Amino acid sequence: MTELTDVDDGMTTDVSVAMWPRTVHRTALRPATSRRELHTTARAEARHTRGRNAFIWRGRMIPLGVPLAAGAGLFAWRRRGSSREALGVALAVAALSYLEARAEWSVRRRAYRRRHDIE
């Protein structure tokens, strides 16, 4: 590869890039073995950056926990016809979903920290 440079007398000359060595810096990024690994790493970084509350509420409770709780409550209400039992089932499923999301966050956070402490 060559580039054209302008010399003082107004003439352009052909200068080889090899004459201008680049400084090589170490990078914190490691090369990914595959595109899938790169996407997985990017998702983990994004999750960790957004934080625990965003992961639990926007990532797990709103899209998964609340619909599961509503569905379980509706199912219990149709089987028994008791609104008290349906509400109890819905609250229990919501609580279990919340606890599962907290446990998943702690596992993911531990894995993230372990991965970054090693590197």
C-alpha cells in the first residue's frame, strides 16, 4: 500500500506506508473465535452495564414474570372460581419469578466477574 504525499515544492511523491511504522498498542479486547461468541460477550457486557434492577424488572419480570403470574391466576380462577385463590396463585408465581430473576442475576454477575478477573 502506498499513499501520496505533498512535498514542499508542490510535487506529489509516492511514499511507502512501510516508511511510517505504526505504534502497536496492547488492547483489552481479545479476538473472538466466532461471531456467536462475540455476540454472546456483547450481550453479557450490555446486561452487566444496565445493572441488576434493569435486568430483573425490564429483562425478566415485565416480559416473563407478570404474564406467567397472570396466566396462572386466570387458570386457578377458571378451575376453582375463587378470586382469593387466583390472587394467591398469581402472587406466588410472581414472587417465584422475582426470586428466579435475582438468582439468575447473581449467577451471571459472578460469571462476568470471574471472566474479567482471569483476563
